[in-house]
Amino acid sequence: MSTPRPASSDDPRATLRGGLPDRYLTPEDLVVMFSLPSVETVYAWRRKGIGPTGFRVGKYLRFNPAAVQAWEADQTALGDAA
């Protein structure tokens, strides 16, 4: 008798993703998440090197959700230390 496999192992896309997030975040997503005034704030953070680490896909800027979460945790820890 075989043991049932989890549903995710039946999904061939799970193998293709290989641990990648289902969706990378856009600058607009960060504006909504952090209630920022505009996407220009996200781009200014990037120029100054103070925001979450992003990467380019062609002309588009994207953010790994795990990197944004880690950056947010760092910012929260810095705020607690002050």
C-alpha cells in the first residue's frame, strides 16, 4: 500500500518553481504595502541604497517577497532599538 503524496508534489509547476515565490512584487505593491506617497519613494530608496533589494527584469523593477520581508524586519528592529 502506498502512502498518499501531498497535493503540491502532484503539481508539475511546483518542481519548476523550485522554491521561487509565486509572484515577485512591483514598486506599486510596495507603495500599497507600506502606504507610501508614490512609486517615486521606492525609486528614491533604490538610488540611495536604503530600501529593499530589488532587481531588474528588462526595464521593470521587481522585489523578492522574502527580501522585502527581511528588510521590513531589519527596519522594525532598528526602530525598536532607537
